[in-house]
Amino acid sequence: MSSAITIRSIQHYLYCAHRWGLMTINQSWAENAFVTKANLLHERVHDFKNSYVLRGKKTFTSVSVYTDAEPYNMYGVVDCLEVKEAIRGITIPGYDKKYSLTIVEYKPKKPKIENFNEEDLMQIFAQKICVDAVFGGNCEAIVYYADVKRRVSLPLKEHFEEYDNKLRSVLQEMRINMAKGIIPPIKKKQYCNGCSLRDICMSSMKPIYSIRSTILKTLE
């Protein structure tokens, strides 16, 4: 059985694999204004008091999801899951109607050019895999940008095979790096200005092996 991976770490890996390695393998962490703002947004969204029922639509916040199916074996938390009555949909124990599910992921700021970032889309696609595994059906997904108060639908169903192949490849890369204790090199043209780890990042273009792995090898 391969090791379980958090959905959030998939977004970190795609944003910057080097940063992911510093956090996951070397256990490095630092916060800045961008991280703090995002954390405050998610804390507010995840408050169970924000769950509500309105016009036949039930909205649940901070929904834990997972799948132990290979090659995924991942878990995480969905910011918000909207459950709406539908003619064709899933059944929920205790309810006599059918429902459609929609993931809503909250982000503090909309990208300047595109409607969504690839790393955010893949994070939400991983959430979809887990939601579909837990509840059944074929859920929709939306990203909500707090700065412009806008919801953007994501084309996860239309490009399912493409995103699924991408996710499988990324998960494989992550597990190989974790098993070998490798911190991936910094990508060319990586945007680092807003990164909270900028001051402690070892800006080398070669793979960096974790201190933990190096020490363990000397003790063998």
C-alpha cells in the first residue's frame, strides 16, 4: 500500500515542488501576509456555524473526504459541499430524495490572467475524486475568489481523463521523492516573491537531499 497523501500537499507540489519538499521532507515552515490571509479565510469558511439550508440547497462546510483506492490513496477537507435536490442524483441515507453535489473551494485572490491556476484546479480535481468515492455520483466543482466575490465553474468532467492522468503522475512523483528523501530543484521562472519560505529556501537548481535522510545514512 502506498503512503497516503493530503490533497492540500498536491496543490503545494504543483505550485512549487521545491517548496513542497522543504515543507514535507525537511519540515520547514514560515508564514507571511499571503499565508495568514488565506488561513483566516479558510478558518471562517470551515466554521460549522456557516453551514445552512436554503431553498432546497444544503450547504456543509469543512467536509472530510478520502479514498484509499490505488493509485490515489489521498485525503483532505473540502471547504464547502453544496447538496441540492435533483431529478438525477445520489441518494443519502435518511433522506428520501436525490441530490447533486457541488464542491466549492475558497481562494483569497483571483489569478490576473486565467480564470484559475493549474495547481488549484488539480487540488479541486483530487477533492472530486474523493467526494465521488465517498458519496458516489459525479460531482461538479466551483472555485470562489474572495477578492472579487466571484464563482468560477471548473471543467473537471469535460477533461476528466486528462486531469486524472496528470493527478496519477503527480502522486507517483511525490511518493518517489518522499521515499528517497529528495527535495526537487527549483523550476526555471518560478515565481518566488510571494512565497513564505523565500528567506529559508536553498535556491539551488540541483536536487537537495533532506538533512534527516543524510543523518540516517550515517547511522546505518
